[in-house]
Amino acid sequence: MPLQKNQILPLSIESLSSDGSGVARWEGEAVFVPGAVPGDALRVRIVKDCKRYAFGIIEEVVTPSPDRIPLDCPVAGPCGGCCLRQMDYAAELREKQGFVADAFRRIGGLELPVLPILPSPEVDRYRNKVQFPVGRDKNGKVCIGFYAGRTHRIVPCPDCLLQPGILNEIANALCGLFEQYGIPPYDEESGKGLIRHIFLRRGAHSGQIMVCLVCTKPALPHAEEITAELLRRFPAVTTLLINCNDQKTNVILGQKTLTLYGPGYIEDTLCGVPVRLGPLSFYQVNTLGAEQLYGVAAKYAAPTAEDLVLDLYCGMGTIGLSMAEQCRALVGVEIVPEAIESAKQNAARMGKAIAQKSRFLCADAGQAAQQLAAEGLKPDIILLDPPRKGCDEATLSAVVEMAPRRLVYVSCNPSTAARDAAWLQERGYRAQQVQPVDMFPRTKHVECVVSFSKQ
């Protein structure tokens, strides 16, 4: 008998799905329950039945799991960003370890060592970037928050626990200044208003802060007064920008950015690589976690003074440049022009010797890999750090054709990493081990690094 909407069931949560929902079973049908913890005994209201599986919401926690902890954020449920916030961190790490091991076993069909997951150095306040949508609260006051899942309804959130406290304070102070000067937030339905997002970046090591206001027009009323007050209250702010986005779109940033104060960027370091960050720069959001992740990649790559290293999907070049002193030469490939320009500048800031041995190409990873293979480039080590969708077959084929001694695959999606690992293993590259790394505590995401050797 199919489940009925609003039917309430007594369910025991058996496991966690890869999207962070608890999984229970009712007469053989899987029921996914957001906010549940394995070991919970619940009363669950069914909200949707899809025949072979269903979705429910917690009506009552009858017996909490030993791994359930009190929620310390009042909006964690409706916001949905911290989908594991109700779970003890040690239990979260166990689940993420399981996500990675299951992906390589079930999707990749590979039996290989999955090492104990590396926890994040910081569990809260670890993000160096935040993009707050700006709207109005129930009292009509300008506020920051986050969009509720699958909606554009803003859930007010004055203190997000994933962001450094100072970034929340700056965003709230800006909302107060917008109220004071009558500057309206953007309204998606009417298309009226000025302030769409407050975009903040903070250098984890430098402490420098970038404030970027995403507006529908390039002019900010009372810009001088707002700038002066912001700098008075927050001396760590080193640059203030306006990014203009007048399109009806879900994309946050527009193409034009104006500098109101400072150099237009902040500076920081990652694994010893000096970086400059503007609003369009791609950069790992957990700096200390990224240094841990890249440390694993460097250990697996183990470059020597004779090695040519090819860094595909190189972004700003940080992962390859972090190994540049140890190798003979470095070639980085990235499709985003701004990222490639940043990579070249980062190499130059590391000194003449690093700049001379580094070459960065702006191209699609697959096309560049094919071109380099056709040129007869013979890298000793290839680093792969693809987006969530993983590598396409053209890229992997070119990688195999170049026949490096060693491959290191950094992944933000264990499922596609496992798929690509199976493809590579069939073509002569043995996956040796996997190191899970928690870069995003309290969320469903987990990274991993896979080492391959040529058979």
C-alpha cells in the first residue's frame, strides 16, 4: 500500500544518505528524513511518496541517537546549509568516511585502502568567504540570511556559525547603514531595489577583509559616509567594492566591478603561495583545511628535482605552485582567464626561479591535455583537481597517453572520483589508496585525494 501524504510513521534511522538526510525503511521502501541522525527513533510525517522511496519530516524525536547533539543555530533547519549540525562531529566524520569508502566500493568496484578521514582544523567559523543575500525580515528591516532549500525565500541569519564572527558583524553593520540611509534591498519579484548581496572575503593568515556589495546599479548612495563608518568600526577592511549585476538571474556576480576603497583585492597565503583575491577569484573556502588537503596531494605526488608536473584544473595555481620548489618544471591548465592571470602573478610573487620554471595555459583541461599529449609533453606527475562532475573521457584519455609515472586526483565528489578511478585502473593506473579530508564540517560535503601509480 503506497504511503499517503501527511501519514505519520514510527521510524528508526538506519543510515545517512550522501545528501545528509537520515534513511529509514517502511515495508521495504526507503524514507529520507532531513535533520535525522542514525540511531534516532522518530515519528515522521510523510510529505512526498515517489513509489520506491519517500520523503518525510521529523514530527517528534521519540528516542534520540547517542550521536545527536543540541542544535546551536536557531535557523539550521530552514536554512539547510548545516545539514549535519545536529550530529556529534566524531559521528559526522564516521559517516563521511563511509561515504567515500562506499563510493569506491559500489561505484568504482575497487577494493583499496581508505585511510581514516582527516578532520578539519576548525569545525566552526572556518569559511574565508560568504555571500549573504540581502532582504527584509518579518518586521520589514533590512537583513542578511540564506535562501531556504530550493527557494529564493531568505531565512534571516545574523550570525552564521560557519563564518568568522567579524564577517557576520560587518554584514549586520552594513544592513544598519542601509536602513539609516534608506538604501533598499533588491526585490526579485518587482525587480526594484539596489542591494542584492553582501560578498565578504577574509585572509585566514593575513586577516585582510574584502567587502563587495553586489548592486543593481554601479552607484551607491552615501558611499563616502558608509565607507568611512565601515573603516572606523572595522579596521581590518582593506578594500571596498561594488559589483554591478542588473540581470534577472540566479548568478550572484555581474561582470563589472568598481573599487570604492583600497586596491580592489586582499592578500593571503596558501601553503606558502602568496595570493591576491578579488571577488571573481576561485579559492578554497577553508584555508587551513586546504593546506591539509594540499599537503596530502604533495605527499602522494612526491616530486623530485627531475620531475615535470602537470596541474590540470589548476585554478589560481596554488596546488601546483605549492610543489614548484621541489620539481624541475610546472605546467598549469585552467579554463578561466582570470584564474590563469592570477596563477602567473602568484608564480611571479614567489620569485624569478619559480616564475621561470612555471607555465600556465588558459584552455579546457581536456583539450589542453590532448594538445600537450600531441606535442609529446611527457609529465612525470599529473595533478587532477576537477569540478564535482569529475573528468571527461577526453581528459582521462590524454592523461593516459602522456603516461606519467604517478597521478594524484583531488576530488570534491567521491562518486565521480570513484568512477574515474575505475576508468583509469582499466587502462593501467592502479589506485593505491584514498585519503578522505573534511573541508566542510557540518555540511554533507567531503573531499578526498587518490594516489595512482602506473602499472
